[in-house]
Amino acid sequence: MDLAFYTNFATSLVAQENQLNTLEQEVATGVAVQTPDQNPSAWETAAIGTDQLNTLNSESTSLADIQGQIGNVSDVYSSVSTLLDSVQSAVEQALNGTTSSANMQSIATQVGASEQQLLGLGNTTGTNGTYLFGGTRGNVQPFQTQADGSVTYMGDGGTSQAAISSDLTASTIANGEAFMTGMQGDGYASVTATSSNTGSGILLPDGVTSPTAAAAFQASGQSGAVTVAFSGSGSDLSYTTSTTSAGGVTTTSSPVTVTSGSPLTIDGMEFQLSGTPTSGDSFTIAPSQPQSAFSLLSSIASTLQNAGSTSAAVTSQALNQDLSSLAQYQQTVVTAQAQAGVTLQSLTSTTSNNSTQETALQTSVSNATSVNMPAALTSLNENLTAVQAAMKAFSSVQSLSLFNYISG
């Protein structure tokens, strides 16, 4: 029996069926290159593109986490800014000269409540459960009230930078600087009226005439405090300045004539005299020191609560001083929020760029390995028809008597 016919047919049929199976798999999966041997170049292109896509997907996940964290920080700064603005309005109301003692007490209660609200904002947690402003100590409540009512910062000033692109990093955590590092007064000096003052005079910061001298004064610490003492009255009103060295030696300047509304220039800083001091009234100008926002609000509330037991001028001096300090914090918080905004903008831009890259890489991988569906379907139909025709032809040949004779 001649088996060559059967062998040739079987070999051809197996090849056609293998091709048919391959086409069916390509149509079912949409992938034309599933192993390196099918198309080494396309496989390599797809592999490299897939690795890059995985890296971008990982970066996108990190970016989303950072965006969420920094977004929460920015929201808190916005709330703090609004709160400080409301305290400013309350202090200005207390300074308008028509606020009654009862209303002073009411405003004091309002400011005290603001301090508690600020504490809650400072202890805000992020979506991951850690405290937003704890620095690297995110698991520790950063702002804690002590037995004496003061608030202590338990976090640290640590930061953590994460790469969000090949040439850009962003801080992934915040710390308590915006709540703790504001300077008293105008940033150079703070002014306190002696509680025994009986006149209507107050000293208001009115700018800097010598930044170098003012900075040196601020850097001198508490030992650099200057006492401004007034004497005389009317056209004979004058003041002297005195400082005391670390060794206890007091140096007093010569008297300088002054009138209400006149500027006083002291250590590169200018102060405006408002109202009229009584002879014997005095003020202390001290170098500005860091003051926590909590301490500031507590000081404002205390001044308002004690307004009935001190002269109007002494209360006004303290509240004006607090307004200057409040302005320092308002600027600090606005700056911190702006920095968070810049980071968020960079993150948004990077996310957009990554999305564009992902789309391009997905297209590249698809072009390298995806099936040309119309062509694959046509080829599948043609191969299926060919196999069916071959099987039918073989069946017909088997039924011929001559074929049976030859094969026998």
C-alpha cells in the first residue's frame, strides 16, 4: 500500500490546523506576538515599553499619594489663614474705642475658642492616619497642651523628599514651623507698655530706617532691650532711652523732645508716638523672639480678659503689639500655603506628562504586538475554508473505487 499520499495529506493538514489555532488565539486575545520567537524585534519593543509603563504606573501611584497629602496640608493652611483673619477682625473691633468691657470679655472668649480650633487644625491627620504637621514623627500628636495651658510641639522639623520625575522632587511631609516660628511684633522688635502707665501714649512700629542696625538689635536677644522713659509735658515732653549690659551697667541717652505723632528712631527702627504719655510713663522695646501661634492667641485672650483692670492705653499697646505679631503669622501661613501650591502645581504637571507618556507607550506596545484584526479575521476565514475543503476533498477521494484499488 502506498502511504505517501496519506503522509503528505496529514502533514499538510497539521500545518493548516496549527496555523488555524494560531489565528484563533490571536483573534481571541488581540495579541499577535506572544513569544519572542514569533517576532524578536516586536517582542523586545513591547517588553521595554511594558517595563516603562510599570515604572510610570508606580510613579503615578506615588504622585497620587503625595498630591493627597500636600493637598490636605494646603487645605489646613487655608483654614488657619481664615482663622487668623477672624482673630484680626476681633482685635480690631476691640481697638475701635467703643467696645464695652462686656464685649471685651465676649471677644476674649471668641479668641480662646479660636486657639482651640487652631490646636485641632495643627493636629489634623492625613488619609494615611499620620499627623500632617509632625515632621518625621507622624505617629505622635504634634501639638500637645501642657498642665500650665501652654502648647508644646512634639514633632520635629524633618522633611522627606521624594522624586516625582527625573529632575524634580517634592516634600512628602510637613512640620510645625508655620505654627511655631512667627516672630513677635514686626519681626525686629516688640513693644510693651509698663502696666503702671497713666497717660494715653502708645508706641507703634513705623518701619525700619537701617536694616543692618535693626537686624543687629533683633539678634541681640533679651539683653538688648531698650527702655523708653518719658518726662515733662506739653512742649517740654521728652524721652530718654536706656540699656542695661550683662554686667548690670545701665546707659541712658540724653533727653529728646517729642510730640504726639512724632517718630522715635531707635536702633535703626522707627516708632510713632500716638497719644500723650504722662511724665513717668515708660515702654520696653525688646528684640523680637519666636512666639507660637497658640501663645499669641492666648496672649490676646488674656489682654482682652484683663482690659477692665488696666488703662485703655496699656491695653491698646498690648493689642497693637499682638496685631503686629498676628501679621507675622498671617504672612508665614500664606507663604507656607503658596509653597504647597507650587508643589501641587508641579505634581499636577508631572501627572499630566506621565499620562501623555503612558498613552504613547501603550500605543507603542500595542503597535508592536497587537493583531491587525481585519487581516487576522480574513486569514482565519481563508484558513478555515481551506481546511474544510481539504477534508472534504480527502473524503471524496477515499470513496472512489480507483483510490481504493490504488491504496490496496
